[in-house]
Amino acid sequence: MRPALLPLALLLLSTSAITQVPKDQLDQPPANARHYTIQSTGGKHGDSWVWQLPDGTRKARESMVLRGMVWEMDYTGKPGANGLPASITVRGVTPNGNAAESFSLTGSVGNWLSPVDKGSGAAAGKFYAAYGGPIDTTAWLVERLVASPNKRLALLPGGEVRAERLTTMTVGKGKTAKPIVLWQILGYSTSPFPVWTDTKGKFFAVSNGMAWLPDGYAGEQARIEKVQSAALSAQAPLLYKKLVTVPKAPVAFRNVKLFDADARRFLTGQTVVVSGAKIVAVGPVGSTPVPAGAQVIDGTGKTLLPGLWDCHMHVGDDYTGAQELSLGVTSVRDPGNDDVKTVDRWKRARAGRLLMPNVYASSLIDGKGPNTAQVANVATSEAEAIALVRKAKANGFTGVKFYGTFDYRWLPAAIAEAHKLGLHVHGHVPKGIRPSQAVRHGYDEITHINWIVMEGVPAEVLPVDNGIARFEAPGRYMKDMALDSPEMSGLIATMAAKQIYSDPTMVAFESIYVPEAGELGASYTALVGTLPVTMERSFKSGGFAVPAGLARSDYRASWSRMVALLGMMHKAGVPIVAGTDGYGFELIHELEIYLEAGMTPAEAIAAATIVPAKMLGVDKRTGSIAVGKDADLFLVEGDPEQKIGDLRQTRWVMQGGRLMNADELRSAVGFSGRPR
């Protein structure tokens, strides 16, 4: 669900008070419009057209379908004398509903109404950063930014962006050969945003998981990504050197409250000693000596815990590492990404050139169709599916994740091969079958709570549940579903008996079903005031548009039942692992939801420490604080046993014995302060 792999202009949108314009009334591009193909490694997802009127007015029309989610938008942007927006109008529809947005100037005051907010402010010298719209809203901003003398630009509603030139390359051949320039845009989010222009500073392309590529250059994505990755990764060793300390002497955390993940309990007055990459002593403060010359970190009023796991984190870029570590996350299960980039990050992390949690990655395998996942390895036959499983093992992946367009008839053979090779099998449930059938075929884990709900939806949903129905059907039917029905109770009993894991990503579905446009998502309240304004604005996107015949209250009722379902699963003995499928900021709120479902604080934290370590077979090495284990741990101010939200108050983080200051990590990725 995370929008981080989409360009700035396509952060998820929501409804507004302006009337929604139907698709057939949106602007039609003229014959001379510049055309961009929207694509990924999984194939083509849409089209974008850009053109200008004789008076300089910018126009665009964009159409995209991404795994069943639909964007149909246009926009009109009129520049003022200084080239900055004098007015912007966005129209159309997104998965969240109405895309309508407007900006205009009254003298030197800018006035805006977006799907999530409205306001006004001094606009002199400032660029209104549109909340949504086609890619040209981003292109316009980039062009004005790189044209500015100091490569800085103040924004409305707030904040500032700056551009840094990284490298150049030539795309195309012969008459189509064209030099292009790579820039990184800083200040928009916690990661640099890469974008390409021509040598005159005019927008050329974006390729950042999803790509917008002009006609004649759609085949250049792999080359562009390779050059871009190399340029961006050149900064990572400097970040590593700045943030990581490798202690020359032992480190002692003295007089801490300790979370014993193995026993699911908290112990007071403890001392933990780390030497090198390993934990060498754990015990009561009065009987656990601190070695001479050790660095002592006072734990009074603090809690020491095993490093957290985010079991559903699609690593976005190099900056994801410092961000996750700042949250106390020392291990990540990446359930599907660009495999080439994943392998590259492993190599650089192992060589000490990239700061990154331990990443246990699955290779994403899907079938071919309009709803193919955007970073999928695509199989068009059973033999190809088996070959992709073998490739995953050869490349060092710990698992394979099957997706919704994958042909379920290939599951038995593909899963058998995966298990033969020692790979963990999980994923979405391919269209046409229920989760119980996926379990019978050999799934070790069901990803997302919605796929558990699919056990009880009407049969006619199954052939189309690889599209938007995977969200709409649970929202429609869960509120009235009998959780103790033979189907649902049977699935839960089977998962418990076979120890089939659930990666429910509750925060992702809360964000889809619960908030209205303009309401801050519950995962982000503690971060308000610490992140770029443009990023915080995206946290108010609201849930997906509610289908005809239903109200937001119906979706909220279904969400409440999903929380109850999670509680039933946990009580029955289904092992739960915590993940976000978001930015990663959401992990602690995921655990807060687990408390709502009936878990104790110790059980919830175990779902983000020892349980995922067991799932991936590394619990003898990590996942708890014990002598002989890797020194993956973090220290927080406060007591998560009494208030689990204190987990946000990280102060020190260790990964494999490398010591990091949490405040320095936060600052490096754009946080302006600690969470509230």
C-alpha cells in the first residue's frame, strides 16, 4: 500500500468538496501532446500526456491502473510572470475518490483547496506544491527548482526543497540519442527524490520503482535505473561513516528494564554487556559485572529491547536503512521489491558501504495481466514459475511471495520446489481460490488481514479479487460476517494447527477503511511537526473511496471486525508477525492495534521480535536478548510494558554490535525532532 515507490504527484489522494469531474469530461490531449508511458518492471500501467497552450498554460491528462486501483486525472496550470504557479486546477478520480484541487493567487496571497486541506498564505517567491495531479505538477516544480540561482525553492503550504545535480547519461541511439541530467530533490520527504531533466533543465523522466518515460525511451528504464542507483548509492558510505560507531571496548547497558522476548516478560534492574557483535552477559545489575574500560550507558528510567522487525517493509532506497534503525528496527522482511536493487543493497551493506537493517527478502512472483504487481517477476507458465523460484534461491532470497494474478494451478509445483530449496512461501492469495486452498497448497504464511477475510466473501468475488475487489469486498462483507462460521473457524484452526503465520499489516487496512479525507492517520499523530510539510500532508489522505451503497460507517464497522478477527487468530494460536506495508513509521501503531485485539504488551512486542525470527529460522541468532546472540537491540526512554507507545522514544540502537545514536539517525533522514 505504501505510496513511496510512486512519484510525488501520485501520493494517494482523497475526496474534497469540489464536484468530481467524470472521466469522459476530462481534457483530451491534442495530437501534438508529449506522451509518457507509465511502467515498471512488471509492465505498462498507464499513460500521461502533457501539452502547453499558446499563452504558456500547462495542461496534462493522465490515466493509470495499478493492481486494480484507478487514476483518471487532468490539470491546468497557469504560470505567473515569475514562472511560478498563478493557478492550478486538478480534476478527476483516484482510488480515494475525488482528485479535485485548486490553487489561485489573490495579490501576493496564495489560496488552496485540496482533497485534504484548505488554506492561504504569503506566496511571494513560493511554489504551490500540488497535493496530487498528473506527473506534470512535479515536472513544473522540478523545472523551476533547477532554474533557480541557488537551486532552492520555498513551498506552499510550507517547507523548502533544494536540488543537487548528481550525474549525466545518454539515452537513445543515433538520431534519438539524448543527454540527460540526474538531480536529487531534497526536502520533500525523508529520502531524496531522483528525477531526470534534459541539459536545459526541462523535465525528462522519473524512474523510481514506477517510471514516467517519454515516447522513444520506454526501453531505457533498466539503464536509467542502473545509472541512477549508482549515483545515489555513492552517498551511502558517507552516511554510514557519520552515523555508525564500532566500539573498541565492551558496551554495558546498566540498570535497564529488559524485555525478555523468549519468556514474554519484562525484568527490572538488569545489565546487558555487549562485546564486539555479540551479547556476552545478561543479568541483575547487582550480580552482572561491567568489564573494566567498558562504555556504560545508564538505563535508569529506560527499557532495553531486542531490535524490532518490520515484517512487511518494501525497502524504498538507501535512506530507508537509517530511517528504520532510528525506529529501533534492526531487521526487515522485504516481501517483494526490485530484485536487482535488493541484491545490490545486500552486497553494499555487507561491505560496510550501506547502513541498513538485516534484510530478509522474498522474491515477488506474479502472473501477467492488467493487475500485475509493479515490481514482480512475471511467470507465464508453470515452468517459468519454477524457474523463478530457483532463481530466488540462487540469488540468496529467503522466501518467495506469490501475488494475485499468479495462476493458482501452478502453486503446488512452485511451492513444492520452494520448500525443497528451503524457501519460505507466503503472499497474496491468487485470484480464484480462498486462503484455505492456498494453505492446502503449502503456504507458510498469509499476507494481509484482508486475505484471511476472503475465506468468507461470496464466491463471485474470487475471480476478480486481484484488483480493487481485494479491498472493497472485505470492506463490504466483513461487518456482517460470522467469525465463528465453519469456514472462518476452520481456516483459523488449520492455521493454528499447522503454525501458518499471519502478517496482517493492520495499519495498512485501518488507513483504507477508517479515516475521512483530511483526518490524520492514527499511525502518524506522534510524528506531527517532525517531518517535511509535504510528507505530513500525505498522511491526511483519508481512506479509499467507499463504493456505492455503502457509507464510511460500514467500512469502519468492517474494520472493527477485522481487529476482532485478529484477536481470534491470536487466541487460537495462529502466530502473528508485525509489519507495516508503509513507510515503517507505522510499526508501533501496529502493535497498539494488537493490544486492541487482546494481546498483552509482551505478546505484541514478541510479534515484532522473536516470532518473526522464528518464522525465518534465525531465532538462535537474533530476536531476543540472550548471551551468545547478535547484539541487535535498542534502548528507549520510558516503559513500553505500561505504555507501548514509549517504543517510539528510541535513544540508542545497536545492530550487530554497531552503536548508533537514535537522534542522529533521525536527523540524517529529515526528522526535525523526536516523536511526541
